[in-house]
Amino acid sequence: MLLQEVKEHVFKLPPSDRLALVSAIIESLQDRPVARGDRSGAIQRMRGLLKTDQPAPTDEEVAAMLEARRRLFGYDSLSFR
């Protein structure tokens, strides 16, 4: 997959998945893996990036987002867990 294709897919992901991807990329670039506690701290610091004035999505909207992600990446309903 070309870099441009990866970028196009990334921008279609929900913010929480993009943050998880950033964390995984940073971890892959470090000399040592990030410990679980360190990762939790980083996630807490990044939560401010997700704050918004918009209401939380409804269950139906979340289900639609998950289904779109599954179709995009070819996941079945069990491989998401």
C-alpha cells in the first residue's frame, strides 16, 4: 500500500483509532517498547484532543461508523475485539 493510500484510510478513521495508531507508530520508533503504564499516561494526556462541543454520537451513529470501518478494512464482527 502506498503512503498516500495509507493517509487516505487514516483520515477516514475515528479520532480514537487515529490516536491509537499514532501511539503504535511512536512505540515502533522507540528503542524500547512503551510500558503499559507509560501508554496509559500518554492516552490520558491525549484525551484533551478529543474534547468537542458536539454531542456524543448516538448508538446508531456509532454502529454505522463501526460497520463502515469493518467494510473499509475487511473485518468481520468478531475480529474487532
